[in-house]
Amino acid sequence: MSTEAEAEQTAATSPSEVPPTAPCSVVWSEGRPYVLESPAGRPHWVGTDTRGRPQRLTRADLLRRGWSHRRAS
């Protein structure tokens, strides 16, 4: 494993690292993109599951699953 990949994985799983809070921010989790939506003050991350169905995650869900600013290669 390369040093860059190790650093990216560590950043994705670090508890001190929190997802962005700006609307329309994009992060990657488990190889899939998620976009931050915040209708009526209840922000959530929207993406798709492995079968292409819409999926909504809370910030806690995203932290538990791990996330990154970049797509894993």
C-alpha cells in the first residue's frame, strides 16, 4: 500500500475528521458519491446503494461507514 493511499485511508477513518457542512458538498463512501442536502434544516447525505436505489445517510452514518474527499482508486 502506498503512503498516499494510507494517508487517505487514515483521513477517511479518523474520528477527528468531520464531513463538510456546505450544501452540495460531495464526499465518497464505500466507492460511491454522496451529496449533502439540507432541506428544512435537517442535513443528510444522498447517494445510491449498490443496486442504484436512492440512499439517505445522516452525518453519524457517514462517520461510521468512513468517507473521503476523493474517490478511492
